[in-house]
Amino acid sequence: MANATNRKITLAARPVGYPKESDFAMVEEPVADPGPGQVLIRTLWLSLDPYQRGRMSAAKSYATPVDIGGVITGGIVGRVEQSNNPKFKAGDFVEGWLGWQSWAISDGNDIRKVDPDLAPLQTALGILGMPGMTAYFGFLEIGLPRPGDTVVISAASGAVGQLVGQIARIMGCRAVGIAGGADKCAYIRDELGFDAAIDYKGEDVEAAIARHCPDGVDVYFDNVGGTITEAVLKNLAKFARVVICGQISQYNLDKPDLGPRNLRFLLVNQARMEGFLVFQFADRYEQGMKRIAGWIKDGRIKYREDVVDGLENAPKAFIGMMEGKNFGKLLVKVAEV
Amino acid sequence: MANATNRKITLAARPVGYPKESDFAMVEEPVADPGPGQVLIRTLWLSLDPYQRGRMSAAKSYATPVDIGGVITGGIVGRVEQSNNPKFKAGDFVEGWLGWQSWAISDGNDIRKVDPDLAPLQTALGILGMPGMTAYFGFLEIGLPRPGDTVVISAASGAVGQLVGQIARIMGCRAVGIAGGADKCAYIRDELGFDAAIDYKGEDVEAAIARHCPDGVDVYFDNVGGTITEAVLKNLAKFARVVICGQISQYNLDKPDLGPRNLRFLLVNQARMEGFLVFQFADRYEQGMKRIAGWIKDGRIKYREDVVDGLENAPKAFIGMMEGKNFGKLLVKVAEV
């Protein structure tokens, strides 16, 4: 793309504790021409998600970390500008893990087409994308909810949490959300229809769970870990299921956080705790997307996005998310269609 | 039973931390006559098991605690001496939760007959009783082992652990046991056929697990909790199953033990951790007993008992078990047949 410039955000240093802006660098380079079989994509939307913190660390995990100087991992929605691949043509909208950059080249194997008529394009990164699939399959397949169950969700106003609570309601469960601050709590209770909201910044979480879940917690969908999870474990119902989706409270710790060893709560309640990664359900994403799209159309599911303008603001927005400052699915608008 | 004396061990005080002998009292009383429908039983064998520590505590658990002055909970095998119940006759051998006492009265609903020709009577408290069922169903139904899996067992020479490792071998798994001391390690490796033994008193458990389980741990059968479990969690394989059977390292702590919050290991490995109580499998005990009895007969399963003589020695033996001093299934021989 003659004259166009790719702006990419790279990992300047591995964050120690919470990431800071100096851990990121903005690098500019000419946009390359796509080679044989390749596709050139202009980024429109970038998704910011907690899992990206893990990729910035060298610690052993399920995925290879980003190298120093490498583009930060991230899902994007973009527009095909040039294509040497018969499966894509200029003007197609696509989604894929192409990173924090304004242009990207793909061989076509790591992108999928997005239908712009189905829903706003950026939902392919949120409610109809990875966070949506995470909520749908994690809750239903790992949490095994049954009607009448009491379901507790941490980070309940986030990209994943807001959907879990609403699916719980659709299934006839009671949904109790934990979120930070009165605004988020009012949103999940009054706008999304959660049965109760607990403000972890303003009240004693353990006492609030006991009050809102007098028969115990049947399903706990955990996005945060730490003291909030500790409080929920003390209130499990018999045969409870704990879905370990995220542990954001632990991602930015320099030294491991200490807490009481509490596996005894699993024993006495005959409870199950299970971690999952959404990829294990990849062959069923289409089913999940159809269901969620149907619920949105019927007005049974709402969602909230938190949009930041400009790729250069991605690091600051990401750091804010680690501190719980986002309100809904966090997106960076990189360019207009 | 005219002139007979019932000796019973009661809870004198709720233990703080490790139990001490003064937390127990020996009380003598005349043996009562059985009422209508009742059975009078003379205790032959008393089972000492880690779960009994929980019953001495007032903390919320799955079962009601023993009252101060009450007889300590425990499984026994005894002989029916008088019966006013048509289902039992004098001379029958029975097993039931009749407590730490030399005589007991039952209405017949909480005891089952034991066949003295099937196996030595006391196996109804061990390999063919509650510990055997715990190993059999907990490992197979919660651990879901597959041939070729690497299985790690803590408290591997104990009543439950020794059986889990041998069933793992029968199923074509590799069995790695963790036990305290060279004698116990030699026993599980050389006598029971475990593939490897780790001496938690003599070596770095985390490093030893990594060495003996180079592809990670597929199933961890946990009887102990604490630092040993922490070390195993760092070595889980993808899609591992952790069976929470017991947490003996935590039962005698005055204040909760602190450890690193490590649910992240479940997340990145997509692993499951589940607590269970053997009672959930009660309707299938007969199946379990038949299978284990068959394996004993075929010489595929061995077991070891640690026998203490005299009811008066039960408290001291129980305290020793909390410290890992027993070697095999701990039993008190209360009377001769």
C-alpha cells in the first residue's frame, strides 16, 4: 500500500507488576505489500482483553509470550484492502488475532469473515466474539447451570460477566453480580436485570454473598480470583460448580498473593472447580453466535461497550482495565470504515 | 448384659490445633439391655480415620460435630450378642458407625452384616470398607483415569492412598506416590508396585514431581492439601483432574494456613478440581467391594494394616495418625472374637 504507514504497538519491556506506559512502544513502518496468497487488512477495531497481560509475561502459560519488540497480541476487526487470496476480496470485513497495529498481513488462515449486516462490526470482538463465546460456553458447559440455581459472577459488568448473568437469567437462574462501584452495580441490576449486585469497593463481599445467596452459591463464574473468590468459596452450596475463567486480581502481582488454603470448601461441599480456555469449544462457536445474536434481536440480551479512540491510547486503556476502570467491553476504535 | 461394662471414649474438650490426650475421656457405664427392635453389639475392631478430626471441631462441615461428652464418631466391626431385631441374630458380625466404645446398641438401621468368610473381619473397615470405597469411587469416578495417565497420590501408604495407586496400575496408569520416610516409600514402590515414590520428608517434592512426571500430572489424588498439593498443582498436565479426598495437613491448624493463590494453574491447564464424600456412591458400594475382593483374591491388590491393641490406646494412635505416624490402615483391636 504505497505511502501508507503501519503504526504498531510493541512490547518495550516485560511489565513488573501493573504495566506502565513505558512498557509499550509505538513503532511506525511502511505498510508492506501482500505476497502470494496473502491479504492486507486495515484495522478498524482493536479488542483489549485481560488475557493479553499473560502474553506480556514470560511465565509459563498456555500460549507463547510476545517477544520484546514484538507486536502485542490482540483481536481486531478490519477491512481487506488488497487480496491475493481467493477466499477474500477487497472490501471484506474480517476478524482475527492480528495484534495492536493499524495494518496487518494475513495468509488467510487466521482470519474469518464478519457479516456487517448481522450486527455492528465491533461485536465480532465482544458479545459475538471471543468474550461472548467465553461466557456462553464457559457458563453452560463448565458451570452446568440448572433452573433455580443461584449464580454469582465476578467482574459482572465486564465483557464476559455481563453476558453470563443475562444467560443465567434466561435459564431461570438467580444472577448475583459482583462489580466495582455504584454505577456498575446499578447497571447490571437495573439495566441487565441481575437479581442482585454487590459492590466490592463499598461493602463486605462475604457478608453480602451470604445475604444474597441464603441457600449458597450453586455456580460461581470467576473472572477475578483473590479475596473475592475466597469470599464466594465460603458460601458454596452442596455440589457447587466454580468456573475459573479469569484471575485478573492476580495478573499484575510481582510476588504471588497469599491467601488461606481453602480446598476444604470443595471437599465438604463436594464441589467442583474447573479452569477452561474458550478454544476448546472452537468447533461450536457458530452455534454460540447464533444463539446470542437471536437473544440480542429478541431484546433478551443487552451489552455495553467502552470505546477508546485511537490506537495510541491502547496502552493507557489497557492499564485502566487492569485496575477495573473500564465499564463494559473495552474496544479501541483504530480507524473509520 | 448383666455385669458387663461399656468403656467409651468421649470428647472432653474440642481440640485446639493438634488433639492431645486430655481432649479425650474414658467413661465406664453398665451395658444397657437392648430395647424392642434393638441389637446389642460387642465391638471387636475400631477404625481410626482422618475425617474424625472434623467431627471433633465445631466448624461448619458436612456432618454434625460430636458434642462435648459425646462418644467420638468411628466405624466399628462387632459381634451381635443379643438381638430383638428379626434381621440380626446373636453371633452375626456387623459393621457400622457406632463410635469409640466397647459395646453399642443399634436399631439395626445403621449397621450391615459382614461375611467373616469373605475376608478378615477388620477389612470391612479398611480395604473392603469406607477407605476402600473412597479410593475406588473417588479415583475412578472423580479422577476419570485413562490408561497411560500419570497419577500422583499423596498419603500414598495410607488406607486410601495405597489402594488408589494399585488401582491406577491395574488401569494401565503410572502411579507416583508421595509418602513420609524411606520405609513407606520402599513399601509402595517395592511391595505395591508403584512406579515411583517421593519422600516428602527427605526431598524437594516439587522437583521430584517434575522429575517423575515429565509430561505433567494427569490425575492427582489428594489426601493432604498444603504445600504438597501446591507442588503438584505446579506440575499439572493439560486437562488434569485433581481429586480432593482429604486435607489432613489442614485439619489441625489453629489459624488458616496461608499459601499462594494458585487457581491460575487450573485455568492455564484447563484442569478440574473436585471434592467428594464417599456417601454419594453408597448405592454402588457392593460393586466396589466385589471388584476389590476379586483383585485381592487374584493377588493384584495388597494392603497393609497398622493395628493398635486396646480401646484405651485409641486417642494416642489417633494423634499419631494426624502426625503421619501410622503405616497403613490404622485399626484398634478392641476385643477378641
